[in-house]
Amino acid sequence: MKKFLEYFLILTVSVFVVGSIVGALLDRPVFMSYVSSDSMTPTLNRGDLFFINPISRSADVGDILVFNLRGSWTVHRVVAIVEEGYITKGDNNVATDQQEGKASPVSKDKIAGKVITVGDSPLKIPQLGTYIQKGISGRNKMLFAALMIILGALVFTGESKHRRKRAKFIKVKFKTLYILTSAFLLIMLSASIFVSWQVFPIDYAVTSAGGQREGWVLPGSTFEREITIKNGNFYPMIYYLEPQTGGISSLSKTQLELGPQEEETVKVTINAPEETSLFTDKVRVNAYIPLLPESLIGFLYRANPVLPVFAILFETSVFLGVLYLISGIGNEDVLKIRNRRSSLLRQIKMGVFGR
């Protein structure tokens, strides 16, 4: 029973660790997220961290969902169910998200999960999300992922207290060291790809006074904006650009290959709606390390943006496996570190009881 509980704890923590890494790198909520607006006040306040059930994609009226609304992750309550999906509204908002056709009903494929509640109240940690937002923004996501990897390593390599007391030496096998190093390399490889993924928001106001101020455009007009793609890595990257919202009619380039520290400007053509309001269109940019032929990366990307990552990781895994077999080294010890704590305790005992 004790072993079962130990393995269950390891499995639970492992799933949470992997999910947290994926969520942080992909900007997709998996097991938890935080509130960035006042639309759900007082149920969920700005900065509150809440927990998600990612398996649940269906809901009843009154449930709180996390879903993609016009390119942004949103946490709102279900107020009605129609044939096309769910009608949602923030508790602090006057209108629903779908009023006047501003958005379509939320379909199941846009749902990340359902907020976990205790009774009628969401399970949350007040204001913790404020610190997480500051801590893992931008390239600090790499640090967050590394910390989660360390947590996972501690869980998997932790020994029982009884074993630690008796161990005189800590032995590290070549096989173990190679597997850990390979796993770390694969994680860092995938992290470097995911961190390079970006979404460029383009904000503008549609008004009859279009052109009088920067960012103001006339209803139904066509205008251009520019976004700059920069490769901040020390190795080349292939970039694929795709409109994420319907207002964007075309891009001057949909594919770029940039060397280390290179950048390029892309023109975005946008068709303004007839409705006067504030709008945000978005361009999604996915980047990949060219470890596979460009044609293969492009083919996989068109099927699903995540597929090239899996293909790159698979190719690297095969290479590392072949390299291990070619090396001819098996389960030999490569490190033998004396357990100083155990030795010190033994000396103290001998000094006390040997008198």
C-alpha cells in the first residue's frame, strides 16, 4: 500500500509537471491559469490563480469555462446552451460575449477545460497569478520550465530515508547519466522552439473620424500595418506566419528563414469592419529549428503546427539512441560520489558510543 501511494504521488506530480511546462511554453492553460481582467469580479478577481479540469469539455448552465475567444484565452460563465455551442458572459459584464454577433457560440474544440469549483465557488489562490504573470513572461518561460524540470527530477530521484542513511556512496551509471542528459536536451530543444512562437496583436479603432488619429480607420476601409519578426537565437530558424483573425486579408510573406539575430518586417493588410468599435486582429508566428528538410517541416506545419516539433524531437531521439549504441558503453559507473553526510554521522556515532 505504501509503494502504491508513492507511485501514485510520483505519477500525479509528473503529470502536473509536464502539463505545467507545456502550458507555460504554449501559452495554453492546462491545469491552472490566472485572471487578467475584471470581467468575472467578484467570483474571480484580477490576479487570482484558479485550477482547471482539462478533461472536461462539456458544461451546464452556471459552469465556468476556459475557452478561446477571438484569439485570447478567456474565463467566463455559461449562461445558455444553443445548438452551435455555449453562450458565455463574465459575471461583471452587462452583455454576453456573443451579443450582436461579436463572437460565435463557444464550441467544444475551443474549450481548454472547466474551472474546478468547491460548492459554488471556484478553487482559487487570490493574487498569486499576478506574480506568475510577471515571473514567466517572455523568455523567462525557459526559467519556469527549467524549475519544473528540477522539481520533476527531485521527485523521480528521491530516495527513502532508510536508504539514504545506509548509503556510503552515490553511484551514477553512464546509462542513467546519458538518459538524463538526453531528456534535458530534448526538453530544452522543444522549449527553445515553443518560446519562439509568438502572437502579434494589431489594435485599431473603427470610427467615422478615421485618419484623424493614429490607429483610427474608417468603417469598411482597407489599411496596412507592419510587424517585425526577429530571430533572437544563436541558430537559424524557419518562421511560418498565419492570420489568426478574420479581419486580416493578406500577409506580404507567410514564410521566413532568418539567421541568428536577423530580423525582417512583414506587411499585414486588414479589412476594417463596418461596425464602429475597437478591434484587435492577430498574426500567429510559429518557428522551428531546421533539423528537418524545409519541405517536410512545411508539410507537417500545414497539417498541425505541433507536428514539426514532434518530428524534430523524434529525429533527435533516434540520433541519440543510435549514438548510445555506437558508443558501446553500457551500465558502467561513471561517477562515484562519497556520501559525506552518511560518513559524518557514522563518525559522530563512533565518537559518542566508543568512549
